[in-house]
Amino acid sequence: MEKTKILEPFPMEFLTPSKRVHLGEINKRIFEELNKIDLQTTSMSFRALLKLFYIDKETYINALHVKLKRPTFFLQRLCKDIRTNPFGIHVGNIWQANTCV
């Protein structure tokens, strides 16, 4: 994610059933491909990640929204850091972040 943000689930009436299915398929493909990539050795940027999936930022965020069951906090970080535990006690201090959300 190129910017830290809180994403909330889409209301059911926000998307047509076909759009919800389409975004769900994109979401599944994103997570399957990310599991194949060695993220610790890659220097892939967020924009390169979007190009890998042939999607734009809005579609990426919508694909994340569609699978959420509750509000979720997404941290701004590099692709290689997405598996870093966001609940680590020292993460906020290291990133000099304001964690009062």
C-alpha cells in the first residue's frame, strides 16, 4: 500500500453481484501471486505490483475492500515488508508513526 489507510467492508448494495465476483477473483489472484513471489529479495514498488496484475490503484483497493469483514488498517510499506508483523511492539517507534487511530 502506498499510503496508510483504514479500509472498511463494502456495503452489500454498493456493488452488483457480478462486480463483487470480479473483484473477489482479482483479490484471490493478488494473494496467490504474492505468495509465489520472494518478497524478501524483491525491490518491487507498489506501481510495479499494480502493473504485474494489470490493474489500477482504485481496482486494487476495491479488490481489498470486497473481502473485508471488518474495518482493517493497511500500513504504508514496501512490497518486501508486507509480511512484517504490523502488531510488533516496536514498529510504530521504528517508523516514527502516530499509532493513535
